[in-house]
Amino acid sequence: MVIDAIRASVTIAAALGAGARAVVPVLTVADAGQAADRMRALGHKVVCGGERGGLRVPGFELDNSPSNYTPEKVAGRTVVFTTTNGTAALLHARGAERVLVGSFANLIAVCGEVQADPRPAHLLCCGTRDEVGLDDVLPAGAMAERLVAAGRSLQGDDSARLAMLAWRGGRDDLEGAMKASRGGRNLIAQGLGADVSTCARIDWLSVVPEYDRAAGEIRACG
């Protein structure tokens, strides 16, 4: 499971929840333009979304704010999507047998999907430029706690245990903890604190995004 809690994981789920046909994650801005051209040639309605440095890429219709992915803007469309950290992590994980996208926003739904799959589960926290981010560790801890309660056992090093400790320490003021994280501080400095609040809300989305390696697209499970 790939976790970029501020904000790519939430935005992808929000886009699919708002009726987007699929989300196509790409690594670079140039890749986005090429992918959009290919999709349009196949007859798809396409919008480009994402960010660099937290802000909308010039020429893109949408940024990386989940609240902007409304049915009016994305329903029936393919979203070609690139972000600083989240889409790179997704593409890094594409060799896995199955890749889901999780966050606080779809916590119960994504954990339920993992519980139903007997294979080992790995929680991949995107972080920021290869450094650990509390904003991703917190939902990873919540997911690990829920999966352990459902009968899963922890394996390997202590990273999941540390994530659970962080979650238990921050859950009484989750919004405050998310705003105190590096990702949260960066967005607040850009005047995007409302996005942090959105990403700190638990279970307001029921969609579980899943990456289809063959198609190169993320679609909702089921």
C-alpha cells in the first residue's frame, strides 16, 4: 500500500470518488503531456492534475488539492497526475503483485481490502524527498494497528511498531499532528492549511484506488 497522506493519496481517491474514469500516475511534467496526448488520441476526455513544490503545474487544469477534484471537473474523465513525491512512490511500487493507495481518508475501506487478501502487506510511506514524513507515518500506524487487531502479525524491523506509537501519540489531536508534520508545515506556509485539515479527516471516502500495472492506470477496486 502506498501512502502519501498530504496529499496525493487523498487526491487520487477523491478523483475516483468524484467519478473520474481513472488516474494515470506519471513521473514528470513532460510525461504528463505525452500521456494526455495518447489518451486523447484514444478518445478519452483528459485533465492534467498535480503539483511541483506544492503548487499547480502551469498549464494543468488541476492542482493537488482534494477539494478541487469535483464531479463537475473530473467525472467521466481520465486524470493524468504527477506530484513531487506520491506518483514517484507509486511507480516505484508497481512491481508489487498488487498496489493500493491509502490514507486517513479511506482508512476503513483500504484496511478492509487488505484484510481480505491473505498475502503479506507492505506499507510504503512516501515521505518528502527520501526523508521520513510524520504525515505518512501517522496513517501507516493507524493501518498497522487495525490490521494487527484483525489478526495480522508484524514482521521485519520495528518500523510498523514505531508508526503505531506515533499514531497513538497523535490521534487525540490528529489535525494538529498533521499540521506539525513537515508536509503540513510546508502547505501551511503556502496558504494551503485547509488541505491539511482535509487530509487529517478519517473515513470520508469509501473508494480504494488500485494501480493496474498493465494499463498504467489507477481505478477504484470493485
